[in-house]
Amino acid sequence: MKNRKTAFWVLILSQIVLALTDGALTYIATPDLSYEANPLVAHFGFGWEALFISNLIFIGLQIIAVYYAFVKYKSPAIEHSTYKEFSSSLFFNRPDKFKWMFYKLPKNWKPVLAMGGYALGITLPAARVITVSEWVLHLMKSPFESYYNEFRSLFPWSRFDVFFAVILAAVLAVYWTFRECRINKRMLARDTDA
């Protein structure tokens, strides 16, 4: 439990430091927000206030989700033989309905929230590192920036940090279920040994 609390604090403090760094670099690079990619600014024309408030709300929601995933959530003890049985039981309370994961909403929302908090807790600071790096490259007028911009233009939405975050979050969500399955096996083995 102590390691989970430590992970929570490391992830949240990293996100806060990176958000402050991103804000400072944004102010230095584009005080008029003409280069800001946040949709509230870029598409709807809002200013610094909206940028600050949206980041504050976003980080607040992230703190709640990550706290739930890393500190509050308790892995249930589920008898199972395979990963499919475990994940089916975890999300639907039935070991024989793995295929439901692809087209039905889960019956158990606690593991879904924990999985989401876990994935977001790791993904959002990682994506923020990309954003901060973009500002640093821009401010340094690095020759690498032009190559990076060409690479970034391959994606129609031209937000590499968002693309990276979506892919990483999906991978971490799948990893979380495998991790929970391993934790569950260890928990059940401990219970039978006792």
C-alpha cells in the first residue's frame, strides 16, 4: 500500500510541475496565445483565464481518478483459470462473458474507474512532457523543430501529444487488467497457503 501512495504522489506532483512548466513556457513563447493548441483558445477564442481554469479543473479530476486507482481501489479476489475468465468476472461478474467486453457496458464500474485512473495517471504526465518539449524546441529555435513539425503534420489533427496519449492510455488499460490478474493470482495463492 505504501508503494501505491508513493506512486500517487509522484504522478500527481509530476503532473503539477509539468503543468506549471507548460504554462510558464506558453507565456514566454506566446503571451498572446496565438500558438496555443488548447481547443478553448485555438478554436473558441478564449484567453488565459479559460486556459488556467480548464487546467485547474482537469488536474483536480485527475487527482481524484489517480487517487482512486492507486490508493482507494482494492483488487477483488476472483477465482479463475484464465485471463479471459478473470477479466470477464471483474467487469461483468460472470467468467464466461469475455466477448461482452467488446460491445457491452460493464456491470462493475469500480474496476473501470481504477483502470482509467491508472492509465490517465501515467499517460497525462507523459503527454505533458511532449508538450513541454515542443515549447522548449520552439523557444530554442532548434533545427530539430522543423523535422518534428514535418512528422507531426502526418497526423491530421497535428497534436502528437494527444495521439501519443490515446495510444499509451489504451496500452496501459490493457496492461492494468493483466496486472490485476497477476495480483489476483498471488492473492488467491496466499489465501490457500494460509
